[in-house]
Amino acid sequence: MKVFDRAVAADVLRTGIADLALGLSAAQVEKLLDYLALLNKWNAVYNLTSVRDPLQMVTLHLLDSLAAVPAFKDAKNVLDVGAGGGLPGMVLAISRPDMKVSMIDTVHKKTAFLNQVKAELELVNVTVYTKRVEQLEVNTKFDVITSRAFADLSDFVNWSGHLLAEGGQFIALKGTAPAEERERLPEPWQVQKLQPLQVPGLAAERHLVFIRSGQQEIV
């Protein structure tokens, strides 16, 4: 486990948040750093992410997820599918305490970590499920379902479409968002918008893919 230098990580995170013009409070920044410290600690044993350097985690995980936060401005009840170590789910929950964020993963060690973060950071807006998303049933459906580097877009919507509220949308965090994936989407799902993201300190391509039912594709 690499040593977590909180002061250095805080500088990089605050600079990135300023570049993204997110306007998070000092308390929210501290919670993001607390989350990062837990991720680094648990990663040594549970292999939650292949990124081992906590400073790289700031850019590749925190800022990468924070760049997507504005896309959720109207969301009230979000599901993060294949949440893994909590990206983007935990970042969304910390950034938007007014929004309900549920996270689901099949791997018990990952959801144990998510529940630990929820408890230690006192995130009352977080719910964690350990099961396959195809088997999840909820009383209140989600207005946004998201994922980050989870699966092919077709699998993503096929497996979780039954959980999306009427008029809701999928927001997938992707790298290049390949055209062949978008073209394989089953009816009635269609790409509504493809939005490039600029992640502070990251040169790699990042996109948000917005998917709705029965809307014209915009490329």
C-alpha cells in the first residue's frame, strides 16, 4: 500500500474541483479525502482497483467521477450498477447529499467496503445492494441509472432497464464510447446525447452516454 499523503492529495483535488467549477464545501472535500483514504487502505487487501497510487486515484477516480456530477443536476434517485469501489456512486453521494444514491455489486468484499464507507462517512443518502442487478426489485424506481466502465451498453440497459422510472435515463461513464456499442442498443433504447468530458489532469478520452427510451440518436 502506497502512503497516502493527504495534504498533497488535497491540493490536487481542490485544484481539480476549482477547474470543474463544482463549488463543493470544505466538508465535502474532506469527505472525499476520507473516502480516498479508505479506498487506499482497503485496496491493499481487497484489490478494489488496479490503481495503487493514491495520488493517481485523485485524478483517475475522484476527478474522473466528479467531472460527471453536473450531468446529475436534476437527478433525485440514482442507481450505480457494478459500483465496485464506489465510483461514481460514492462521489455522487458526497457531492449531492440531497440525492439518494444506491449502489449494487455482486462481489461481497466490494459491498462490504461500500457499507464501511457509508458508516464511517455517515452518508445517510446511500443504500448498498449485494446481488445481480437483474434480480434487484425496488419499491421506487430510479430516475437515473449509471455505471462506470461496467459493461457493454446493451448489457447495461438489458440488465437494469426494469429498474428505470418512466421518463428516466441511463448515464454511462465511458472512455471512447465506441459507435458499435451505441448501434447495438436494443429497442426502444437510443442514445440521446454523447458528451465529451474534460477531466483535470487527464489527457485520456472520457464521455458520458445518455440513453433514453424512444428518442432520436444524436451523434
